[in-house]
Amino acid sequence: MFRILAPPLIWGYIWTIMAHKSGFVNIIGSPNVGKSTLMNELVGERLSIITSKAQTTRHRILGIVNEDEYQICFSDTPGVLIPSYKLQEGMMQFVDSALKDADLFLFVTDFFEDELNDPEILERLKKTSAPILVLINKLDLIDQQKMEAKTEAWSKKLPEAHILPISALHKANVDLVMEWIKARLPEGPPYYDKQALTDKPERFFASEIIREKILQQFKKEIPYSVEVVVEEFKESQDITRIRAIIYVARDSQKGIIIGHQGQALKSIGVDARIDLEKFFETHIFLDLFVKVNKDWKSDERKLKRFGYFH
């Protein structure tokens, strides 16, 4: 099992012995362009859940890569959009914070995107002093001529940026991304313990894995009306017991999640337990409940409880 969390460190003594590099590399881009796939590939662990649905990533997720000579702190962020309700406003606050504290930016787009959903984000990137690498993802789905045209178009939008076509799914040119980062990472001590992989607690990843299964199994409004809270996470020698509540916004959605004779909820639990056992490398006992929390997506007080609007 990986080691989670350590508060930032001050390693002044060790750093004076050898030149150590460290920095925050923040991943920005529209929904569904492959940011989370790229993050997982760069970190070497499946920290960000991945589905075909937009707005799968709701939080800012830190993934840390440690080597003797450097520490890279990657941040996966929600897809850039213009908010329509409070939940989306909270998600965009994570993007805003990522725009403020980056040492390097990975701006991810793909060959199907012509314009960013929120032009203001592009303007902020133009004004930053941090180096930017524009990654045009899904190169496996386009021919050479179109690739060159897309590269030229983004070079005009962000003239100071470097541009690299990649396929995060097929790992094409991902090694070049790491080389670009390491060449530009500033010197400094590590921000986190050198054994840490993330700053998120285990409960967070458990809730995300459960939510991923809901996103995969349901359509229409259900995936966007669900929040998962892990209320109990008890580890013992042979098994970890997890008790989680699936919150929905309306009574009708509760019935859909539970399904006929509880079959839909059972299916969520079976699929989630398989991935939870892989992630935590132990046997999992998973207990799921469904509750209605009316209009939680539009209530800032409720959203704070779910980890938005810090």
C-alpha cells in the first residue's frame, strides 16, 4: 500500500548537501481531454478516477513523484467550464488555486477542441511567468496534416508555450513530458515527505472509487447529482471495513440508485469492492447506504461539508 500524506517539510539541511529540485506541476484543461489519464500515467498510480463523462474530476488531486534528486507535485484539476450552479463554482475554485501556485503548467487539450470553455483561463495563462507545456492529446486519432494544423493554431493562442502532441492513453510521448518537467523544475527542498504519494486521506480515494462506479453504471442526471461520503474506514489485520453514504438530490434518484430489490446498489458495491481491494491491497467489507440531501449541488453550506469552498 502506498503511503498517504505528509505535511510539507523544510529540508534545508539535506538540500544543502546536493542540489535538489522540487515544484508544483499543475494540469489544466477542458473536461474530457485526458487530464486524469495523463496524471495517473505520470505518477504511476491510479489516483484520479476516469470515466467517459464530463466533470468526473471534482477536486484538486495531488500526486507526488519522488526520486533522490527531485520531487514533482502534480495536481489534477476539474475541467475548465463556466459554472452553472454552486457545485461547479466550487470546482472552479480548485482550478483558480492551481493557476496561482504552479511552478510549471501542463495545459491539456485534444485534437477535437478548438477553444477553451472559459476564455479568461487562457488569458491568465498568457500572463503567467511559469513555463507552459501545451499537450495536444489523442494523437492516435488524427493524421499528420491535421496534427500540424492543430499545433500551429495553439502556438498562436499561447505563443510563449512549448507544444507537444501526446497520447496519454497509449503513453506516446509521455516520457518527453517528464523530461520537459525535470529540465525546468526549480531547485529547492521537497515540499512533502519523500515517501508520500498524495496529500489526500484514504477515505477520499474510497469515496472516489465508489462514485466512479456510479458514473459508469448510470446515465442522464444521476452521475451529476451524486456525492459519496465515507463515514467509517476501519482497518484491521486482514480486512478494511468501509461504510459509505451515497447522497442524491431527489427522492426519485434514490430509487434509481437502489434499483429493483436493491440490485443496482448491489452492482455498485460489487464493482467498487473489486477496485477498492486492488487500490488498498487488502480485503474490503463495503456497506453502502443511499440518502436524499435535497438540492445539495446549489447549497454552499452543504458543499463545504463535502469538501468544496474551503
